[in-house]
Amino acid sequence: MLVRVRRVAILVLLSCGSPPAPLQPLSPEPTIALTDSSLGSLTATTKASLVALRAVLVGYSVIPVNVGHDSEFPVLEYQVFDNDTQMFVVVPDDEGKILNVHVLTPKVTMTGRPWRVGTPFVGSVTDCDCWGGKSVCFKKGEHVAVTFERTCRSAVDARGRRSLEGQTIKRLVWSPKAFGGDDYGGAEDGDVDDQLGP
């Protein structure tokens, strides 16, 4: 009887086939790399025109939009989408070059730093400017800044800048020109943040 039970058990095991393949881990969502010298395929030499941006941002929708509170003097920006997700906004300067790019999604990751939209800020900054009533903070001489929902007054001194640790990053701002210099890619009128996106 015992032999017969063993044979049945072996037959049952053999009839089940091979064990299932192990589950494959999900692939991480693709991201765009942000460095001091580039944002994905955008570099300091990329022209800020519809034709040039569509040529380098293949696979994304690039839409020119006139924005601003003053309908008499609208400001042109290029909004970049991946399907329904707004990725970033390219702001041109008066010469048709990139003034700066405002990153609006966590799909863009900063190389060498844990800075990402929607995550707590970790690190340090040396300066903060006021764009549209919100703090835009950076290390002088670098090309990437972080923005927060906090008012400008909250980050004007060293103590205020230290209190940014752990605050949620609203945007990353990349500029081909280093922040803090005489010709850096900041707001022309101090109100860029009010004019751009959500």
C-alpha cells in the first residue's frame, strides 16, 4: 500500500509540469537625466525654437504657448509633454536661446543628487531668489536650482535656507548659464514662476 501511495504522489508531481518561472521584477519607469550641462537631449547649444526643440525632443509633444497676466505682452514658452504628463517648460531668452527649463515631474532625475520633483529636499544651497513670490534656491555657480512652495521671505538668510531641508521640491530649474552670476538664467521680470504651468 505504501509503495502504491508513493507512485501516485510521484505521478501527481510529474503531471504538474515544471515549476513556474520566477516573477521578473518590474522595470523602473524610464526617466530623463538632468546634469549641470544638459537636461536629456537639451544642451546650452540647443535653440529655443519650435523646430529645434521638436528635432531634439523626439517622442515628446512640444507645444508653443503664450502665457502671462498681461495680454498685451504675453510671454512665449514651450511646454513639453510625454502623452498626458507635462514634463517641463522651456523658456527662451530674447536671442532665441534657452533661458531656463522648469522641470515639473519626478520623471526627471538629477545625476549626482537626490533632487526630484515631489521628494523632500536634501542638501544645501547658498542663495535664494524670488520668482513670482516663491523661493528659487541654488548654489552660486551651479546650473540647477530647486523651487519650493515657501514664500521668498522664508529663505532670505542662512537660517531660512537651512530650514529648507525636508521641504517638498516643487520644481527643478535648469539653466545653461550658471546661477548667481551677472548673466545667469533667472527670471527676466521676477515673475516667471507665476507664468509657468501648475
